[in-house]
Amino acid sequence: MHIPHLLQQRFVDALQGLTDDPDSFASMIRATTDPIHGDYQCNAAMPLCKQIGQDARWVAETLVSRLKVADFCEEPTVAGPGFINLKLQDAFLVDQLKNMLGDSRCGVAEVPSATNIVIDFSSPNVAKPMHVGHIRSTVIGDALARTLKFLGYQTITDNHLGDWGTQFGIIIYGYKHFGDPDVVDADPVPELSKLYRHVNQLIEYRKALDAAPKMEAQIAAAEQEVVSSKAIAEQADAKEKKKANKLLAAAQRRLVTLNDDFISIQGKISAVESNAALLADAEKHSTVDVAVLQETAKLHHGDEQNLALWMKFLPHCKDEINRIYHRLDVQFDHTLGESFYHPMLAGVVEKLTSSGLASTSDGAVCVFLDGFEAPMIVQKQDGAYLYATTDIATIEYRLKTFQPSEIVYVVDTRQSEHFEKLFAAAKKLGMTDAKLVHVNFGTVLGEDGKPMKTRSGSLIGLESLLDDAVERARQVVCNPDRLQSFDPPMDEAEQQAIAEIVGIGAIKFADLGHHRTSDYRFSLDKMVALDGNTSTYVQYSYARTQKILERAEKAESDVTAMVQQYGIELTHPAERSLALMLLKFEEALVAVHKDYAPNLLVEYLLETAKVYSKFNESCHVLRAESEAIQATRLMLVCLCGRVLALGLNILGVGVVPRM
């Protein structure tokens, strides 16, 4: 049941004749923040009064006189300048709770006419280990896919793997120059990872050597800019002082950023030059960056040896990332990587050029788009294709194969311009059958507020992050003091299973709890805490519901039978608050889809857990005053457990029966 939608339908009827756009005004319905004002509030009278030239209070009272909600609301009231307050009838709440109790979907309706929606997310380069930078796309995309699927959409998930690019050129070069075939064959995954890291370190060393002198010059210029800006700020009069201080602060920030970057560059240089074997390799392979590109080009042009190596290495690389996905409980309908689309790219360029949408500029094939200063390059001078070329082929394939109404790309904000150009090019090509959406997101930061990296400057491996979270969760949830209270005692296997679910769930829930466009600071201690805005708190709330049902010796069928015998009667404000909160589940899910914002479901689950906690404090369940009251309260406990478990599952987070 989506109660705001029901209210909106009634307001649309009441607004007829007052405005030509009743839908936009009827949408101005929100849940109240204070129950003293009822359950929902409509603020349409204030903006509408300006349109029709009447007093807001008169508009509100007129709407109330026209509003037909007596079948599920108490008499609406007008407060202040024109707020319309609405309180749901307890009888209506009771009917909805009964429906919810008998519905495995917890009262959430499926969309009446389901359409196909493709969601493209995660998309790692399979030649190297997954790292912290992959967590956001993976968990946001998975949560959106689960939400849409639960709402009834035909959701098609696709992991557009990087399985054809420079990363495989790195592995192939590493295998040819540093690999031992017998060792690689015996233990391929760690050996290929080792080869990748080794060659990549040599490439980064060369880049750092080239960048260091330029960076030193930039730092010197930035230092001079700070000195100059400081002098100007000191001499500025009161009128110009604020502006001068802003310029000084900006100059100081630039200097800090440059110094941080220079420290990273020095670290890459030092890591090689302090290791005699690494330095010898770096000197021997001084053109490694060029050689890797050559190996990649040979692969793309069908070189027999490189193609054979690629076919040999790819399954092992996929097995490794699939192992991580298994731990994250993330599945895909398709994993169509760059290699799948490579045979289509020549046709894409031909179509663009023959239609006049692309032309040659400085030897490269480019698409010039209105509103963009730089063109979108689809083929370089050397004949190589780019991400844009592959992405156009991907859209074309998805439109033909899946007939979607939407194609959603869950990719970080730094790729925004790429997707703006891609969508504009697709439109020029006539690919307008589906809505193309870029669901962008921010960066995971360390506790210092900087992008999360190791001390050496490399990105933190995702598996080590998961291991740390599981270990931290075990320390919090399965510490000796807490374990003493469990009967029967928890054995080692149960403790480890709980730690795995709680630890990995904590990372996912914390990420999803921030609005996707925001950067956030990563803190395992905060993420796994039993209190605060954490999945651990919600999981613990779920476990409490199961404990009460266990102590009451009631299965869900028993609770249903009690409700059938005694009915439902909301006798305490805390009961009513929890009932209303549970009935808002569908609202939260629909809001997630509308804004592509899983944080709205996170907020709903946290609020539900808090309302449940207040209910537990205020209302005795096992020692209820009568069996009739106990029936209602057990029903609320049962439904709360179901909603928390289902909501967490939609976010990709598990639950445990006790913790």
C-alpha cells in the first residue's frame, strides 16, 4: 500500500476546477514530522493561492470541503496559514496490517505494466584485483537492481567487464618477460596478479620519473602564488579582505594537493630505487609503457600468440572476481565485456561516418556534438577504438536484444562528461527507444578525508577490506562478554557465519546510507557498531524480533491464528507509530526508484528499527495485559521482523536469527 498515492488521487479530484495542473499540487503530500499534526500533510494551498489570487487559508478550507477521504481518514484539519493535516483511521491501519500479515511481499504492490530496465554496474578490469574503488558501483547497482526487481520490473543486470584493454597487455608482457609458465599453470590467480603488479609498478615508476620535474615546477609556482596571495590579503582593505582571503585559501589548497601528489610520486620512485632487483628491471625495461601498448594492439589485431594467452588467462581472472562477488552476494544476468563488442566496433565507426555524424580530424574519427567544446573520439589515428566506440555498440546491442525502457549506468561522477557525450551521440544516431540514465556517485575517502589508499599510494584491495570488516564485526558482535548470554552457546562456525554477514553487510549498508553523489569517509569502527546508523543496529533489531517470537513459542502461523481469533486493536501510541511505519515500506521502495537513491531505503530501515525500539520500551509483549493485546503486539513484532529482513535483503545485506 502506497498511502501518499491514495491521498494524491483524492486531492486530484478535489483540485478539479481550481487549477489546470492538479497532479503537481496533489503531489505536495508529505509525512508529518510530528504526530500532533496527524500522519500526512498537504501544503498545496500556499503555492496554489498565488495562482488563483485567493488567501491560502481559504484555498485550504475549500480543498478540505471538497476532499473525499472519509473512508480511510479522520476529518482533515487546516493549521497555520494553510497546512492540511490528515490522520489515518485506526480501522484503516488495521485493515492494511491484516493484508500485510497475509502477504509475503509485506503489502508492496507490483507495478501493473512491467517494462525492461537494463542496469550496468560494477564493471571492473578483470586483469587486476578488485579494489575499494569498485565497492560503490557494485553495491549501489545491486541495490537498485534488487529494488526494481522487487517492484516488478523486468530487471536485466549486466557487468560490462574490462576484459580486452591495456590491463591484459600488462599481463601478457609480464608473462613473456617475467613469468614462469610452470608456476603460472600451478597457481594462476596469484601469479597473474603478481605479474600485473610488477609490470604496473615499472610503468608507474616511469610515469613518476617524467612527472617529478614538472610537479616540482608546479609546486614552486604554487608556493609563489601563496606568498603573493598572502601579501595581497594582508594589504587588502575591509571591502576586499573577504575576497582576498578566499583566493589565499584556494592557493593554499592547491599547494597542499600538489605536495600530496608529489609525495605519492616520490613514493613510487623510492619503492623501485630502494629495491635493487626492481631497479634493474626498470632499467632493462625502460620502454615498458610503450611495449605494453604494443602487446595490447597485437591482441586487438588478432595476434595468434597474444590471443591464445588472453584465452588462457581470462577464465582465471573471471574466477577471481566471481569469488569476490560471491562474498558480496552479487549476481549478474549477463557479463558481456569489451571483448564481446570488439567485432562490432568497425561497423559503429562506419555507421557514424556514412551518416555524416562523424568526420576525420587530425587523423582521428570524431563525433562533434552541440554543447561540447571537445569532440567524442571513436577511433584514434593508429586505428585503435575507444571506450566511446564500445559504449555506442553496447547501447545498440542492448536496444535490439533486451528492448528496454531504460538503460541505467552506475558509474562514478568523474565520468559524467563521457556519458553526456555518449547519450548525445546515441540520440543523434536515433537510439531513442530507451531512456539513458547516468546514476553517478562520489568517492570513498579515508578517515583523513583523502581518497582511500594504502601508504604506498595504491588503492586498497577489496578482499582485504572485506576480511578486515569481518574480523572487526567478530570482535564487536562475538566478543566474550556478549557470547556468555547466548543459550545455547554459539559454536565457532556460527560465530564466523555471523561475522561474515555482519561485517560485509556493514560495508554495503554504510556505503548505501550516504546519498550516492556524496563522498564519504570510510570507518570500520563506526560501520560495525551496535548502535548508531549501522546495519548492525538494524540486524540486531531483527534478531530481537526473532527472540521475542522464540520466547513466545509462536511461529508466524500461530500469530496469524491469534489475530484471526482476537483481531487487531491499537491501544498504545507506540503500537500505532510502529504500524504506520511498517505501512510506509512501499513508499520507501518507490522513492528509491524515483531518485535512484538507495539511501532512502537505508533511512527507512533505520527509522523503523528506532520506532521498534521505542515500541519495545513502551509495550510489554510477552507480559501483555491480555491475549488480545498480545496478539496485536506479536503481529507487530512479526511484521517488523519481516520488513527489516526484506528491506535489508533488497539492499543486499543479510540477517541472522541471533546476535
